[in-house]
Amino acid sequence: MANQNKIIITCAVTGSIHTPSMSPHLPVSAQDIADAAIGAAEAGAAIVHLHARNPADGRPDQSTEAFAPFLKVIKQRSDCVINITTGGAATMSVEERVKPAATFAPEVASLNMGSMNFGLYPMLERFKTFEHDWERPYLEGSRDRIFRNTFGDIEHILRTCAENGTRFEIECYDIGHLYTLAHFVERGLVKAPFFVQSVFGILGGIGTHPEDVAHMKRTADRLFGQDYHWSVLGAGRSQLPIATQAIALGGNVRVGLEDSLWIGKGQLAKSNAEQVKKVRQIIEGLGASVATPDEARRILQLKGGDKVSF
């Protein structure tokens, strides 16, 4: 596990869960995404986790053409670790989802460890009006949509990126996903150290009770021992409570507008950097310190920012 006094902050700056009408602060254009990532890094995020969007209407866009402009800007203006999603959106094929990571060979890419129900439709109870015609059907469609990540899909992503030297932010939304990771470790397709991102509060995955967090960590400890580094993200209002519990247990944290639009009850976060600053206060208040990008590279044994293809 990571040194308890050096906590890695990951910031997921836009994602594919929230739609543009939910917050005026959600990054959409390439410039918005670049500025958000750089701001988060300046606030203390060692890693920025990146999705792309169509600048015209904000819908998720997994084309390499959508990623290229902001990847270059971030690399020029920041030393942070760049993490490219292979999750994309649940509406996309695995071939579409893996293409940016395969093309740009980042230091880190995300990788989901199982197919699941991924319920976004409860957001329709909070948000009633939408600027773009794709937003409501996208959310409503999650009632009957399965986010596909089969064993074959996972193996395809691992083998496609195998020659890139890319490590993975391995996203585990439930206990069974840890056992799926153990399966790929046993087959030799994933090498230690693993960066396990435990995800709490997505409808269809594990919940947000403190016992859920403890159970996830206990299981990962038993399966992987000293071979992994643990991080957490809590969706929505659970973001900071779950981060606080994980920090106290020596874990790492992820924040960002992909995971939560909020900074407090009923208060939209005005930037990703605002959430990074908030969780940094918690880290330092608990007597730990924030890992720099180079410290994160050493902890996770990354290949270095000079070995990417952008």
C-alpha cells in the first residue's frame, strides 16, 4: 500500500455521467477540459482522469480527435499524470472506448472490472429541464442499459494496451470486481502494483455506508496484500465523507465533477480545483500530505510523462 503520509489525489474533470444542463461549470470544450485539468493539478491533483465531449452539445465523445487538443495543452502546461478513460460511456462499444488509450499511450488509463446496471435515471427527479435533446433520453435509457465490461472486453483492453507501458486505474464498483481483477492477475495480464479505484454510490454498484468502504478494503487487502494501492471515489454527496474515511485508513482519493457536481449541500462546485482544495484540506488536517506527480509516478511505478504518444 501507499505510504500513509503521501496521498495521491486523482481529479476526474468531466466524465460521461453528468450532462451539461446540470451545471454551468461542467467542462465541455477542449479548452474547458484543459483548463479544468490544469487548475486541478495546480490545486494538488497528481493525476487527472480525462473524458472528452462534443463541444457543440456536450455529449460524450471518445474519438481521438476530441482528445488530442486538450492532451497536448495539458502536457505543455502541467507535469501532472494524465489518465485516459477506457470507460467512455455505457452507450459505446469497447473498440470505440479503448481507441484513445491505445493511440496516445498514456501513463495511466482507467479500466472497469465488470458489466453492471448503471442507473443515471434518478437524476431526472432533480433536473427537470435540458438544453440539448440528447440529455433526457440518455439518462432515461439507463433504466434498461447494461454497462458492458465482459471478461472478453477487459482482456481486449489489457492486450490492446499491453505494448504501451500504460498502467491502469482499475475501477471496482462492487466486491465481485475485485475477484475479477484477481482472475486477471492470476492469468498474468495485470502486473503489480495495482491501482485499485473503489467506486461507491453508483446505482447498480456497492453502496456508501462506512461498512461498504471497510468491506471493500478488507477484501482487497486479503486478495492483493502489498501488491496494490487503494483509492476511493464517492458519487454525489458521498464524495467527501468516503474520501475522509479512506484517508484515515491510509488510502488515496478521487474527486472531480465527473463524480459529483457539488461542493456542499445544494451548492454546485464552481470548478474541479475547488473540490481538490477541499479534499486537500482534509488530507492535511488528518496529518498526511499530498503526493506530487513525481511521487505518484514512483508509488505507482509509472513509465513517465516523456513516454506517452501526445
